[in-house]
Amino acid sequence: MEQGTATVLENRLAAPGVYRLRIEAPALAGAAGPGQFLMLRIGQTLDPLLRRPFSIHAVHGSRTVDILYRVVGKGTNILTTLRSGEGLDIVGPLGCGFSWREESPSLLVAGGMGIAPLFFLAQIIAKNGVGDKTSALIGARNKTELLCVEELKAMGLQVQVTTEDGSAGKRGLVTGLLTNRVAALRPVIYSCGPYPMLHAVASLAMQYGLSCQVSLESFMACGLGACLGCVAEMKNGDLVRVCKEGPVFDAYEVAWK
Amino acid sequence: MKKTNPDLSVRIGLLRLQNPVLTASGTFGYGQEYAGLVDLNRLGGIIVKGLSLNPRPGNMPPRTVETPCGLLNAIGLQNVGVENFIADKLPFLRKLSVPVIVNILGQDIKEYRKLAERLSNVEGIAALEVNISCPNVKKGGVVFGTDYKAAARVTRAVRAAVRLPIIIKLSPNVTDIVSIARAVEEAGADAVSLINTLTGMAIDVEARRPKLHNVTGGLSGPAIKPVALRMVWQVAGAVNIPVIGCGGIMTAADALEFLLAGASAVQVGTANFVNPRATMEIISGIEEYLARHDLKDIKSLVGSLIL
Ligand SMILES: Cc1cc2nc3c(=O)[nH]c(=O)nc-3n(C[C@H](O)[C@H](O)[C@H](O)COP(=O)(O)OP(=O)(O)OC[C@H]3O[C@@H](n4cnc5c(N)ncnc54)[C@H](O)[C@@H]3O)c2cc1C
Ligand SMILES: Cc1cc2nc3c(=O)[nH]c(=O)nc-3n(C[C@H](O)[C@H](O)[C@H](O)COP(=O)(O)O)c2cc1C
Ligand code: FES
């Protein structure tokens, strides 16, 4: 983990309301694992005050890192104004990411922006030569919001798609595709997306007795484990830090509500 | 002509700090969280997360919300408890060469006393900071900080239990902070630190719900700096013990404002989240300011505000 200035290489619209930010950050590229995140200082003023957490979306070579972000508010709006050549203060890599197990087939389940960290995991899997033994289920509200599908296919993954309005792939939620897959494959599941989706994925995994890792979200003030603001409740009653003990948790440990 | 480096060291009663920059309780964990980002041995001192006698789980999330130039938190003093602190956290801190100040919080006077007694002969603790000002817990904390008689009682109980320097951390959520500062001075405090967070609130208008699970929280960050500065100035003019300033300090210029207003040292809180290197930059900035103004030490700066 370190604090440093990255150089913006590119900041481009990837889908409506979603940007891909490419930065040159050798220290980060060298140290990052899938599911880890970084804290970005946005702007130079005191408002917004806090850094914003973003997953490490992809690593290219030894120097370049991508972040995929959706514009939702004050900070992400400012982020869209960044131009190539500008400096960006980052702290990372942070948190405990996915622990990928090569010996079992993998199933990646992404909802909406949940593809952000899972894409990096797919990169690692493909690099290990087992992309074709790996499936990805990707859900979005509609066709235009589907992200990374072609890239994942190009990496050799078997990709299936759902949209809520039926404009691409199967109509419905991503979890609708899940039952068949888990019964046939008995994979290890890696998932990121909205809380209700993660809850559904976790329930199904537990029903079939499958290993399942989920990436949780929380408001983060420090991202370093110091403020104790980002906690999530575990089944044993503990409130643990999403930024430090997570953001990726064993689905069996989370107190789903 | 050879110029000597300015002397940044300060004294808080019997406590000697190599520079006036401390980390504020609750914003720096137990030090280790920042080890990779900050040269911990360059700090004036580390004030650790508030400890209670027994571990506390804290409040349910959401516990933090950002507000313009500020942060609202309702952590609820989640901490590992005094025994786990001594066993698991202190060994790392002992290896550092800077003073470690332990922030304590009790539900009643007996608990403050017990905590102080337990910590009194533990190696590696330089001072106690007594939190009588946390707004996020039902019992204890702020109850003692808003009544000058209760504040004095807590101070006397801790004073009687330890020989360590004791710093009483005051709450800004009062009408007359000066009377409380005077009461704890009289009761034997070696120093006062101020301010803790200001009670605040934020509402999600779409959901028509409070943004914090706890409904209200403590406001920190640049938004509270003018209030903190005013209180430090008032208190420094009214007591004879050192005042430690805290509230919204982000830069060396902010820290210098507090020193000019009469603070002998400062604490950096929320800034650690925004810029983990904030304390390092503030120390360098103060040093640079002293050199630029031909001041040989911090003493010549403290309280030198021209009215
Ligand atoms: C570990 C982690 C990884 C993340 N990775 C990504 C990513 O790869 N891509 C991406 O687009 N987003 C990601 N997020 C969410 C991202 O941090 C928020 O969308 C962003 O901070 C919003 O900033 P803002 O200033 O635009 O929003 P604000 O103006 O602060 O708030 C607007 C709305 O955004 C939501 N929001 C604000 N902060 C957070 C937060 N910390 N977590 C969740 N929702 C929030 C709230 O619902 C709020 O109402 C991640 C969050 C976490 C905790
Ligand atoms: C997340 C958080 C946790 C805190 N926990 C404590 C605590 O345990 N004990 C305490 O005395 N003050 C605590 N504080 C208050 C700070 O030490 C400090 O007084 C306050 O944040 C104002 O300073 P700042 O504006 O520089 O942050 C906490 C503040 C924050 C933001
Ligand atoms: S964000 Fe501060 S502890 Fe997790």
C-alpha cells in the first residue's frame, strides 16, 4: 500500500454514464490483486472532502491500471473532467480481494458495476490459461448498460447475459441463470453487485454447499481501517471493517439481511 | 551566516513532544494502520482510538456521512477494550520512539478510575487523554463533558489513580466551554484538548430517513475549524495549563492558526483520511514557517496573536 501520484492516460465514456479511467501507476500495477481497491482524491478543494473508493478494474502490463466508474454524484461528476496528462493522488492497493482457486471451475457473477473488480479476476484467470473453463454471468438494466461482455469473450470466457428489460440476453435478473449453472458445474462463485443480488447469490451458493466470495460495498471515510466507519455485520455478531477485512468476504460469514 | 534549525519541541506539563503535531483519537487507529504511509517516528505523538474497560461493538452502520467540507460519524466508540489493547496493540506502539497517549472513556466515574488504574503502570504509555465528550454513546462520554461539576469529578478520579500526565478532552456541545476548562484545571488536569466533534445530523430526503443509523453524529473536518479555533482562543486566555487544539486542521497554515490562538500543540484528525501524509506536511510546514519568520522555537509563536 502506498500514497502516490498517478498520471491520467485516458478518461473515456465506456457506456452511458460509465467511464473508463486509465492511469499510469507502476507501484499499484505491480502490487494489486483482484478485488482490491484504491482511494482516489478527487479535486483539490475541501468539497468533496473525502477520497472515493474504486475497484481496480484491470491491470495492463506493469504500469497501467484501469478504473471503471459510474457517475452518481458530486465526486464522480468531477472525475469525468480529468484529462490525460493530469496527476491523480491515489492510495492503494487496499483491502483483501478475491482468493482464486485454480483447481475448481470458477463462476463470475456480476450485477451492474459489479463487473468492475470481477474483470480483473477474469484477467488473472485467463492469464493462467483457464479462461475457457470459466463462466461469467453478467446482468444489467438494459443493453446499453452491459459492460465488458466482448472483452470477456475475447479472453475465452463463456459469457451469459441478462437484462431487466430483455433488450439483450435473457430477460430478468442475473440470478435467474444461476441455478442451472451451479447444479451442473459446482463452481466456486465470485460475485459483486447490488446487495440484494449478492444476497440471492449467497443464498443459492449456500443451498448447494458451494464456496462463494462476495465483494461488499460500504461508505468509506479512510479506506485504511482507521475510522471504523465502514463496518458490516457478520454472522457471529462481529462488526468488521469492509475496507480492511474485506471488501471480499466469504458469503457464509456475512449476516445477510 | 549559519542558521540553526528552529526548535519544534513543546512541553505539555511533564510531557515532552519533539514537535506539536499529534494524531487525534479515532482517526489514526492504533498507529499501525498508517505505518506504510507515514513515518510514525516523526510525529509529535500518537493518540490512539478511545478505549473502554470492555470491548465495545459500536453502533450499527451506516456510521459515516460526508457533508460539505465535513464528516459526520457515529462510530459509537467501537474498540478492543483495555486488555486487548495492552496485549495486541501496545507492543507495536512501544517500538516507536514517539509518545503514545491513550484516550479513555467510561460509562461512569468508577470506570474512568478503573481504566486509569489499569493503565497507570503499563510500560509504553506517555499520558492519558480523558474523553468526556463523545456525542455518540448513550451513557458516559458527553454526559460528563457538558456539566462542569461532573467534568471535575472525572478529572479528580483519574488524577487520583495515575501519576501519568492527564489531558481532558472537552466537548464543544456546551454553552460555556471556559467554565468547564477551568473546572478540570482546578481538579488537577495537566492539559485540556479541544474540540471533540460537534453534534450534527444529515437526512436523505428521498427516503425521508436520517443518513446515519444512530440519527445524529459528530461533525469533524474543515467545517468545524472556526468553532474549534474560537474555543481554543477563549480557553487559552482563561486557564494556565496547556491547551491542545483540534478541529479541521488540514494544513500547516491551519495548525499555525491554532498555535497563534494559544494552543501549545495540535491534533490532526479527519485530515488523515483525506491525506494520509497530512501530519508530515504539517510538521514540515510549521518548521518552514518558523525559519521564514526567524523564530527559533514554537514558544515564541504560541498565543502571539495580535489583536
Ligand atoms: C470497495 C469499493 C469499491 C468500489 N468500486 C467502484 C467501482 O469500481 N466503480 C464505481 O463506479 N463505483 C465503485 N464504488 C462506489 C463508489 O465509491 C461510489 O459510487 C462513489 O464514491 C460515489 O461518489 P460521488 O461523490 O459521485 O457520490 P456522492 O455525491 O458522494 O453520493 C451520491 C450517491 O452515491 C452513493 N455513494 C456515495 N459513496 C458511496 C460509497 N462509498 N459506496 C457506495 N455508494 C456510494 C450514495 O448512494 C449517494 O447517495 C466502490 C465502492 C467501494 C466501497
Ligand atoms: C471517525 C472518528 C472517530 C473518532 N473517535 C474518537 C474517540 O474514540 N475518542 C475521542 O476522544 N475523539 C474521537 N474523535 C474525535 C477526534 O479525535 C477529533 O476531536 C475530531 O474529529 C475533530 O478533529 P478533526 O476535525 O481534525 O477531525 C473521532 C473522530 C472521528 C472523525
Ligand atoms: S473506511 Fe475507515 S475503517 Fe474502513
